[in-house]
Amino acid sequence: MTQVARPPRSESGGLAARVSLGRRFTPVSTEFLLIASTALLLTLFGLVMVLSATSATAVANGSNPMSGALRQGIFAILGIPLMFLISRLPVRFLKKLAWPALFGAVALQLLVFTPLGVADGGNRNWIQVVGFQMQPSEFLKLALSLWIAYVLLRKHAMLGTWHHVFIPVVPVGALAIGTVLAGKDLGTAMVLVLILLGCLFFSGVKLRLFIIPVIIGVAAVLAYALSSTDRMRRITANCDDMALYNTDCYQSIHGIWGMANGGIFGLGLGNSQEKYGWLPAPGNDFIFAIVGEELGLIGCIVVLALFTFFTVGAFHIIRKTDDPFIRVAAGGITVWIAGQAVLNVGVVVGLFPVMGVPLPFMSQGGTALLAVLLACGVLLAFARTLPSGEKQESASRTRARGVRAARRGRVSE
């Protein structure tokens, strides 16, 4: 009986499977770990502080003391998995998403001027959907960062001329920011202006071309502020004494009192006095004052340190990447989150007038938390494109050996 020899088994399929599996378990970069860990810690810290800050008024109103934290927790449970899901998306997909994201965010923002829109504190910047209030401008921050990065990527070789820098970035950006200003939300509009300027800065635009958008942005903010006597009165209010305690400085003074009451070690978690009806918005824009009162200077330093670590991780992505899209988008997102944190803390300690800017990750507001976690997912997707620590070390050693070899070659000549 003749035995037919079997053809040799191809190992290409098994090899491809092993390579794919190896990529799945490749160690992530240090930047990925730094951004992910700080985002999770700040979110958890924020949930605890929202529970502490809102429970007193909830009990006084006959509501569940955990209702505010539970609502915030729903968005955290939704946002954290989405953050890690987005981190697996390829960068080329995020580039394709830039235009649809901007159109969708602007369309969502325009809904505030429909019957779905809700006004609060003189601002019309929310919509009511299925029992939940949403703030569409929070999603506009992320969409604007991705869109500007994509447009400037396409024009990367032409950024030396002013019309390629300005068009369409400045007109479209101004239109998007105008939809927020139309709802009288100056704080969010200022953050959007920071994002636009940050993206232009990290794109490598020449300084002389960068100065013009800065002047235009500052002039637009000043013109909007000067257009209302009530707005100018609140911006220029001097809260150093008690003269305006019952009017424009009530919230600022109680915020400073809360920080002062905490001292170094704080009154203890849950022991704030200002949250019992004295400090307006203790769980929202002034949650940092509750942190200072209950956890003291040490608690404030911990929060600021976490934001610092987050910013360092994001700036490492900007510094190490070779992709202009990643550099500009990461720059816009970093300026958004870090700049908004600086504005919020500055308002609480009295450096800036009250402008209604929440503290990222921590302030009560499901839409703001969800948008920031989605932005972190984008940063994590960018961080995945960076080599891990071992690969970076290997590349550095290879470059060093190349430099030494080149030097020896020049010496031998």
C-alpha cells in the first residue's frame, strides 16, 4: 500500500496568532498608567466628595442623602468602561471621527435653544433628556480638540502662512464658541478659547501668527464681558472686605471661609459646616472649598498633586509622539483639563471672579464627568502608540551606540 506523504504544515497561521496574542499582552507605556491611574483616583475622590457635599442639603429637603452621589456614580460607571474602550481605538479611526464629532457636538449644543433647553443661574446651557440634564458644551470641548488637530494635520506643511492657519480653524472655532456664548456661559466659552489657542500652540504655528489669535480671543472675551453691566459688576467685585457680602461676594467669601476653617488637617470627612446651606453649589463649582474644609491643606495638596501627575503624563505624550495629530489633540485636551482645574481652584481661593467652571473629575455633573473620561480615553489611545519603557530604553541604547560608532568613525578618519 502506497503511503502518500502529507504536505508540510504551514506555521504562518500559528505564528500570526502568537504575534497577535503577544501584542495584546505588550506592557503599556508609563504615560498610559499615569493618566489612567490619576483619572480613576480623581473620579473616586470626586464621588466621595460629592456624597459628602450634597448629603446635608438632600436630607434637609427630605431626599435620599446619597441621591447626588448615586447620579454621579451612574455616569462614572458608564464613563470608565468607555474610557478604556476608546483607548483601544486606532488613531486613524479618531482622525475619521473629527468632522462627525464636531457636527454632532454643535448640533447637540444648538438644542439648548429649543424647548429641550434649560436655563439655570442666567445661563441657558443645558438640555433635559429622559429625566437627566445634559450640558452639550462639555462634549464640544473634546470634539473641537479632535477637529482642530485633524484640520491642522492636513495643513501641516502650510502652517507658515496666516490664511492656512486661520481658515477654517478660527471661523469654525468662533462659530462653535459663539453657540456657547449665546447661552451666556462665559466660563465654558473661555475654556473653549483656551483649547483653540492650545491646539494652535502645539501645532508649531509661528509665534507671530499665534499672537494674532491670542489678541482676537482676549478681545472677544473682553467685549462680551463689557457688553453687560451686571456681568462687569460681578467680575470687578472686590471681595477683600465684607462690603459686598450680601450681594456679589457671598459665594466667594463663604468659599474662602470654608478653606480657612479646614486648616492643615481639616475638620474631617463629612464635617463641613459651609455645606449646610451657607455655601452655594458646594458639590459643583465650589467642591474644592469642601475638600479644603473637610480634608484641610493636605487634602488640597493631594488633589493638586493628582492633577499635576495627570498633566505630566499628558505632556509626555505630546513630547514623545511623532504624529502631529496626536500632539495637537493631546495638547488641546491637556489645556482643557489642566486649564479648567486652574480656573476652578483660582475661583475658590479668590484669584478669579466666579465664572461657573467645574473642577474636572470631581465636581457634580454627569455630563462633565463623562466628557472628561472620554477625553482621557483618547489620551490613553494616544499613549498606546508610544513604545513601552523597555522599548524606549532599547531605542535609547541603540541611538547611543550609533552616536558612539559615528564618533569613532570620525576619529579614525
